[in-house]
Amino acid sequence: MSDSVNKPYHYNTGNIECIDAIKNSMSLVEFKGYLKGNAIKYLWRYDKKHQTRQGTAEDLKKAVWYIEKLYEVINND
């Protein structure tokens, strides 16, 4: 079963994960902004996009994923 939050199959090409390609294409400041923006996006729409509890929970999990990734990047900076 695919993990649509932590390891979405459609975000990988071979051994390259999309988030890593994005990170490598940006400065550290830009990447942190990208992560923050995506967290805000998922928080903004979690109660508007989905009519199901599962969809709402998935958007909130995605927001948490981006926040945790931002925390990881800041702590490794």
C-alpha cells in the first residue's frame, strides 16, 4: 500500500525523490520558504477541499510533514 503523505509513489523517479530535486534547485532560504508555503497551503485548505474525514486528515498530515521537514532543515542549518 502506498503512503500518500510520506512517500507518494508519484513523487519519485528512479532513485530521485521530488523533494530532493526541489531542494537541490534552490538556495537554503528559498527551500525553507517553499516548505513554509506548502505547510500554510495545506493548513489553509484542509477544511475546504475535502468533504470526507479521510481527505481532511490527509491534508493535515501533509501540513505536519512540511513543518517537520522545515524543522529538520532549520536544525541542520
